[in-house]
Amino acid sequence: MSDEPGRGPADVDAYINAQLVGEDTVLAAALARAAAAGLPAHDVAPNQGKLLHLLARIAGARTILELGTLAGYSALAVAFALPPGGGLVACDVSADWTAIARRYWTEAGVADRIDLRLGPATATLAALAAEGAGPFDLVFLDADKQRNPEYLEWALRLTAPGSVIVADNVVRAGGLADAASEDPRTLGVRRFTELLGAAANVTATAVQTVGQKGWDGFVLALVEDAG
């Protein structure tokens, strides 16, 4: 038996952040301002933000679509990964919440890379399709989970083979495996997962995570050629 003192998931996250993530002052300020303003603590953790940043770089993403922006933390993380000429479309319903995001995007020097769209995500997605937007190289789904099946349908319309789709908060403290759940968000992520598994042009997996954000996880999917 180890005689090392016990450490919890938040301690491990803190160590990972210190050793591998580092602290960006603008990102940290955005989180602090969001907390002070009483916004829901729905932002990704710093190490998860770094994961999104790395995925964007690995995918060589020039065009990114995000559903669920809040105070703009994850948008900052991926905007920093964009090459010159790249762009992010960030979608949210709250002008008040995203006002914080706008401030820090400007401070970080990435505001010109981000197109903020306010309104219900399904309406925004329909508008993007009508505009001929895309294909997006990376799509990050982090909005109302009960609509994830609809968001997946739109994401597949707005991507192309080689695009990456990431969906956050899919494990829901084990709710994903609960066939008896009546929670609309859990039902949404279960149906979303089933649709991914049945899609002919998607290869996907899900990874459980535990850390400062609790027990949850994310889906990682690659869009392929159905033919």
C-alpha cells in the first residue's frame, strides 16, 4: 500500500495545468470575470481547453464552429490555434454572457478571427447553411445537450471528410449509460451517441474524464467519406 498522501482529481488537474498547460493571463482573466459576474461554471477546464487547442492544430483547422460560447474561454483556446486567415464562428444565445467574451477576445488580439452569432443555435446553423458557410474543419458542441441530435445533423451538413467533431459533457456522471434516465440532457446525449454510432460517414469514440469539473467526458469524431 502506498504511503503517499491522498490526492484528488482537482489536485491532479492543478499539477497537469502547472506542468503542461501554463497560465495565459487573458484566459485566466476571462474565467475570473465570468465567475465574478455569476455566470454558470460551464466553461471547459484549462487542460480541456488546451486539448481543444491541440486538436485544432493537429487537424490543421482553418475554420471552426463552436456552439455554446458563454464567456468565451474555449473560443479563445481554439482561436489561438488558428493560422493567419482562419476564422471561428461562435454561437450563443446570451448577449450579456458573451459581452465578457468580446472584451477578452479583443484584449487577446483575436477578435478579428471570431464571428459571434447570437440566437438559438438551430436558427444560426440554418442561416450558416443558407449562406454557404463551411465546410468547417472543427466543430465543438457545448450547448444545450437535449438538442445534440439536431446539432449533429447540422454539423454533418456543415463539415466534410477530414473534419473533426468534439462534443463536451456527454458522460454526465454516468448518466450516459442509464437507459432509464428521464433527464432531457441525458436523453439528448444518449440519442446523439446512438446516431454517431449508426452514421456511415463518422468514426467516433468517447472518453470519460474526471477532474476539477467532476465526472464527465467528451466525444471525438472524424467525418469520413460515406462512399
